[in-house]
Amino acid sequence: MIKIMNLIGIKSRKASEKKINLDTKNKVLILYAKLLDRENKSILRENLKDIKFAKSKGIKENLINRLQIDKVKLKNIKDSVIKISKLKDPVNVTLKKWSRPNGLNIKRVTIPIGVIGVIFESRPNVTSDVAGLCFKSGNAVILKGGSEAINTNRILAKLFRQALKKHNVDENYIQFVDSTDRKMVDIMLSKMKQYIDVIIPRGGKNLVKRVQEFSTVPIIGHLEGICHTFIDKDAELNMASNIIYNAKLRNTAICGATETILLHEKIVKKFCNPILKRLENENCKIYGDNIIRKNYKGKVYPAKEKDWSTEYLTAAVSVKVVKSSDEAINHINKYGTMHTDSIITKNKKTASKFLKNVKSSIAMHNTSTQFADGGEFGFGGEVGISTNTIPPRGPVGLEQLVSYKYEISSKGKIRK
């Protein structure tokens, strides 16, 4: 097993050392998009196998929803690849250049990271998004998906390799670990440091925690998405209601879904019932503090301490009343996971204070937290969202998948 993974690592490293020009990169991506279209029946057939397997294993409904591909989702996957093909090449970009009094001319220039290992669960679109973004940014990628999606992931990776081969590019730029054995993940994390430059986990809390605990390779990722929306005393009711409804219920299974609503005490009586009733009408379970329980006329469950640090990933939300924007910021910085947090207010000064002081990698004003997505940021897609305190942070797209080097020239200068 280690021999197999080492061979994959060797092939990835060799592929990553071959520089591909922008024209070829884009031709590969456009052909891949065409193959996704041409082979749509085969992809849907393989996905159906995965759905049947997942249901037989009793996998949760929200995970099955992530796993399932239909014609609309497949078109979105294809469109994402086309968007990536239209983005500028992030490699060999001069970030800054300057000259020194000592005669040195210095440039900071972007370079690929090298080999990226991605370990993910459920979502087959990760295969195409990650493969596209890594290839465009000049990185080789080793993909290890979950057993529940192996058939779908296999065909998506196979089609990308076909597109590479057609344009005389080393197929091993994209490699798929075609195994359901979890030991393969352990080997990637602990035995492949010489081949893999960075690991990106995409999946549930247990997967990410395991990666963080066992990886000897640097990690880009986040453990949980405990996202907040704070409704300030200067918020407009209709806007607040629409944003909260979308932030919580548009898709409850994504890491950018709002899990806690913070409500300023001065607007509880006016805002509490219309906003929460709209959620409850859609079968959203509400956990409220004592003030919410006293003011809300619908069904509300008593919020416990653990609810402030719970990522529900379903139709459930915790609601707390705060006395000020400072208290809201402090609550978010204590219980949040530095993912995405939003304030709803007409007061620009309060908004600015919130945006500057929450520790979130994505801070929003009058915006649904569901926009925490690389595609929505114009990145063409994302390989994940990072809540690290050091870069990259937020959605990790093309420009975050490069490092840099310094290129220095002079007219024969020597140091005294």
C-alpha cells in the first residue's frame, strides 16, 4: 500500500516539474468541460451507484444531497471549469519590483506550490473544481475522495486525465487514489512529506480533525463553520428578514450557513417574531436564550452553552440577545471559528467596527453568509475555505494556490 502511494507521489512530483503554458492549460480545461457534457449519461449512471451505496449504509440525508448529481448540478460543474479556463494565469506574475541603492534589482514573482493533496467527502464537484484550479495554477494534485463517492470521483478524474493526454500533458498532473481503504489517507498524511507540499481537507469535522492531528504536511483548511449573523439596532426589518432566511435556509448543509443569530436588545420586540416565525414556518428548530423565549410567540427550545458552539448543518439555529455591537463581536470571537460572520445595519460606523474587529476570515455587511464561496468571489471555484490565521484565508482559489520567489539581478555586484 505504501509502495502504491509512493509511486503516486513520485509521479505527481515529476508532473509538477513540467511547466505548462497558458494556452495549453486553457485547451485542457475547455476539452474537459466538453467531455463532462459528452459523457453526462455515464457520469449520472456512476453517481447513481454511489447514491444507492450511500442509502444502503444509512448515510445522513444532507450528505446524500451533497453527493447527488443531476443534470443541473453537472452543468454547474461544467460551467465552473469553463470559468476557470477564462481566468488569468496566476503563475509568473510580478507582484512587486524595486531597485536598491546597492545596485540590486528585485522582483517578487509567483510560482506554483508544487504537489497538493486533497482529502474530501461526499461532494463529487470537488474533484473537478480542485483538479481545474490546481492544474491552472501549475500544481499537480492527488485526490482522495470518500468511499461513498468513489464511482463518481473516478469517472470525473478519468475524464480530466483524458483531456490532459489529448493535449500531450503528463496525465499525472491529476491523480485519483482509486481505493476505499482509509489507510491510504493515513499514508498521505504521515508518509508522503517528501512528495506532497500541502494537504487540503474538505469534509466534516471528524475528517478535518483527523487531518489536523495526524498530518506531517502543512494544512490549509477549517474545522467547522460556526457562522453568525448579527442584527444591529439600526437594521432594517425587511432586509434583516430576507438575509437571515437566506443565510440559514438556502442550503443548511454548507459551511457558510448561519448557525447563530445575534439580536440587539433594542429591536427584540419588533424583529424577533417576524424573523423567527419565517424560519419556524420552514420547520427550522429554534434554540433561544431567556429573552428570546420570553418574547418569541412560536416554539423555542432553551439554548444551552453548547448551542453557541454548535454547527448544526441542518434546519436549526441558536438565537441570542446582545446589549451592543461590542458584545456581539466578543461573542463571535469567543464561539466562532473564524469562518464567516455578518452584520446587518444601516449604521456605517457600527458596520466598520464590526468588519475590523471580528476575527473571521470573511466579514460581511448587509450580506448573507451563504456567499462564502470561491465561485461567488469570482475565483471560478475553490479548493476549500481556510480559517487559518496565516495566509491563505477565506476561499482558496487560483491566486491562493501559488507561492512566490524573489528574482534578483545586478550588473556584477558583490557585497562588501
